[in-house]
Amino acid sequence: MQSLIDGSPIEPWCVDFEMMKTKLLAVAVFALAAVFARGALAEAAITMDIFPEARLHEPAALQNGVRLFANYCLNCHSANLMRWNRLRDIGLDEHQISDFLIFGNQKVGDTMSIALRPADSKAWLGKTPPDLSVIARARTSSEYRGTDYLYTLLRGFYRDRSTPTGWNNSAYPTIAMPHVFWERQGPREATFTRIVHRESEKTHSEQVVREVTVIDADGNANVTESSVFGDPPESVEVSFKPADPKRAAQFDSDVADLVAFLTFMSEPSAAGRVRMGVWVLLFLAVLAVFTWWLNRAYWKDIK
């Protein structure tokens, strides 16, 4: 066998090695494509609740959000890219920040760090809780917005006796984080309705089953199944029945405020840029009118 470059012979094992590399590369690409496709299908099956965008423009909501963040989230999660003094942008002064939000010896100009070391958190909790500085942007994907994901996640906890923490989450199954807001939300019942395609043990043919799992407030599960006619796609529907609807509604409102603050923290200057952009557009519109008038006056005598 001759080389295409200089006519020198190529050993057969070289050809086999090149062919093997090509095949391995093809297999790797196919495997990665399958993984991403499976992940995309799994994400698409999750129905996200819509976050109320109006909370992003309400100072009272943002202030309640940072209060919840400081009391419930800033124990395990840090926000190392956010400084306390940026809270002045949502209407808080330095005395309010230092007296009601900062616990410890931090100063108003410091970042929102925590005393928990990453090595200790990994040893005690199994993994290091993520920094929440830009979590709203980090959780944004082509399938849903980060605000919708966080709004669904924080309201999706339910009791589950099969997990180490005793909690699970409809948006993030087998989540390692416990439900830190359980006292505010109150007990509730969770119902999962799944349409599943699986092989029949008797006929070895595919059958479609509706599987309804009801998990009570103590984490006890009761599963019932029924056959489904036709060929509906696999899907999952989740519903919750709170013991105290008013308490649950107030919790949903608090979560909306918390997500609004997490969104603000991801980009504190966003509102300022929008206001500046409006003024810039108005200036350009007025400038365009004066430019047109000046151009008309200049060319009038020449024509």
C-alpha cells in the first residue's frame, strides 16, 4: 500500500489504527448526542410555573426577598459576587442593611460571604451548595427562564420517606437540599400522574399505563395504576393539596419575592440600564428632529 504523499509504504496496522480512531470518534459523538437528547427530553417533560414578572419592579417585594435570602439561604449558600451596599438600589440604607440583614462582623461594603467552608459543607452535606450570585441567569435555558425554574423549584418540595433528608422536589428529583421553608409553607399532599410506556409481563408487548402516586403530608406514598387506550406520549403532571390554602398562598407570594431578589442579584444594574436606555432613545429622537430641521434649513437656500 502506497502513501498518498511520498509513495512510501504504510503498514497495515496504521490503517487499522486510523480506522479504529474514526470509529471510536463516531461512537463518542453518537453517545454524546444520545446523552444530550435524553437530557433535553427530560427537561422538556418538566412544566415550569410562570414567575410573576411584576415583582421585579416592586421595591417592597425585593426588600422582602432579601430578608428571606439573608435569613434562610445565606447560611449554606454564599453570594460572593454581590456586595451588601448594592441593596441601596432597592431602597435600603446602610443602617437598615447592617442592623437587620448582616449577621456577624461583615461590613456594608463586603460581599455576601458565609462562614461555612467548601470542604466542610461537602463533608457534612455531601456536596458544596452553589453560590447564588448569578443563579437566576445560570438556570436559564432554551426550554425555560431561570426565574420560572427557581419559582417552580422553591415551591416544589414534598415529603418523601425514601430520601436521606426526608424531602424531595418535583422540579429536581432526589435533590440534596432539604426544604428550609417547610414551616412557612405548611403540610400538603402531592399527586403525581404519569403516563408510562412499558412492556407487559404477560404478553411482552408495549402497554400504556396511567400511574397515580399520592404522597401524603407525612411522606407515605400510595400508587394506583390503570390502563390507557390509544398511544399518548409519556408525561408527568404534578399537583399539590395544601392543608392550609391561605398559608400556602402567602408562601407562594414570599417565594416570588425571593426569586425577584435572586434575579436582581444576578444583574443589579439591569433596571438602571433600562432607565438610561429610555432616556438615550428619547434624546436620539429629539436629536433626529433637530437634525432634520437643520438639514432642511441648510439646503433651502442652496436649492
